[in-house]
Amino acid sequence: MVRKISKTAEIDARLKKEDKTRVLNSESDFEKMNQVNKYMEEVRKDYQLKESRSLITASQVILNA
């Protein structure tokens, strides 16, 4: 017999039992989510800039044997 094992369901049930879950639908929750999204957008832009600069620098390196 096949038994499906789900760690997510197990963790979710344990947290609900311990009353450590809540629904994030208040105005302050949405504001916090928006702040995190804006921060992550800045981080992505910074990473893309650094990556492109790194590629440019790498393309300019002359390798000598």
C-alpha cells in the first residue's frame, strides 16, 4: 500500500494546534508585504547591475598562457 508523506501538512497541523498561525489580511500586513516587495525589487536591480558589470569586466580580461 502506498502512503503519501507530506511534511508541509504535518508542520501546518502542528502550528495550528499550537495556535501559531494567523491570516495575513489586515492593512498593516499588506503594507509590510509591499515594503518587502519594494526591497526585493531593489535587491534584484542591484544584483543585475553587479552581474552585468562583472560580465563586462570578465570579457575585458586577457588571459596569458
